[in-house]
Amino acid sequence: MPSVKNPNGPSKNRLAARAAKARKQNQKRGATALNKKHKIAKADVLRGAKPGLLPTSGPNAALSAKKRRKLERKMGYALKRRMETEGEVEMKDVPEAKTEKTSGEEMTVDTEDIS
């Protein structure tokens, strides 16, 4: 029996056109990656990520306000612990030095002595 191509599959022309299109798109992506106008990972660019759009999931996804507040609180605690280990502890029992307010007489300017 002679070998006959599957009639339901794409033709050789369509396969070649699809490969050329994919090659052209990969070349464009590579050209933008060389310019480094953005800081998007190469893997994300290959998945179709654009500079102005944030992903809805993954490590680069935008944080919700609640999660951002929680992270800021955790970072603050971590910073406080690090400062304590380095010896930069806040002195809570020392009174703060208060600045004295100047009276109205000291604030007046002598205009007679200006030469």
C-alpha cells in the first residue's frame, strides 16, 4: 500500500507558514529582551507578558491592600529584631529633650542697627 498523507492534518505550506510566524515572533521577543527597557523575566516574556501589565498570579502579581499591610508589619518587626541584634535598641526610659519656645521679644528684629 502506498503511504498517503493524513487528509485531516495541515498541509506542508501551512506548517511552514506557522513555523515562520513563530520564528518571527521569537525574533521580535529576543530583540526587545536585548533592549532591556523593562525588567520582565525572559520566561514571562515568552508567555506573553508586557511591560504595562501585571500578572494576576505568581510572584510578580500585585498585592492586595490587606496583604501589603501585613507584609509591612512583618518587615517592621524584622527590622526591629535586626536592630536589637546589632545593639541599636530604642531607649524608652530616657526622656526626650524638649525645645524651648522663643518669646515674642526675641523674635523681633532690630531695624535700626541695619546698615
